[in-house]
Amino acid sequence: MDELWDPAAPGVLTLPSGLRVRGRGLSRPLPAGPLPTYGVYLLGKAPDPVAWPSRWVRWPDFRLPADPDDLPAVLTDVLRRAASERVEVACSGGRGRTGTTLACLAVLDGVAPDEAVGFVRRHYHPRAVETFGQRRFVRRFGPGVSGGRATG
């Protein structure tokens, strides 16, 4: 890998650990600069093909993931990859589903669940995590939690 994401590049969120992930809206042109080496696409229908490895998380607009129990594994993989790859997370607009996912990544990276939405709004986009249900999902996401629901 020649380089990871530039922390000053549009959409790049630096997590407390120093890992960086780019969030973006697929409805806008691909940003200038290096391409992702891995992508997670949060859409209600399968995304268009991309030139890098990717994963689709079925997630209708303004809602929650169709399989919330799968999300912790997807995000653990994102954090692992972000140590050595340019990972992007994207939905259509880049705020609701992407912001929710970035907030859940922040929780996995050590941000308290009740502070994660504020963290992402300060460091990614001021209107990230658009709905009450998405905010509640983030607050319930964390250790001992699967897909926003308590386990065991």
C-alpha cells in the first residue's frame, strides 16, 4: 500500500485509534485522489460494480440494516482493513446510513455509544446519523451488543 487516506481529504474520519475511514455519498462523483482498496456499500439494492473489492450491506434509506446481527462482523473487518488499506463506507447521500456506520465504528474503536453520534457529527458531517432510529441504534451498539440489541 503506497498510502492510506489523507486525514484532510473530504469525508475522511480519523477514529480515536488513528485509523482512518472515508465516508461518502455515492450520488456524488468519486472524490479526486487515490481510490479505495476496499468498500462497504450501504444500500437497499445491490450497488453498481466497483474496481476494488467490496461488500454490500442491505440497508434501505432512512432505516436500519436488514441484517443488524451481521453488522458487527462487517465493521470489525473494516477496522482490521483500515490499518493497512484505504477503506470507504458509502450510501447514496453519505450522511444517514454512512454516518450511522461511522458512529458504530467509533463505538468499536472506543468512543462511548452515547457520544458516538456527536463524535461523527464533529469530525465527519454535522448532519450525520439522520433519524431517531439510527441514533438509537448507535446508542445500543457496542460490547455485549449485536446489531443494536443486547445479547445473552
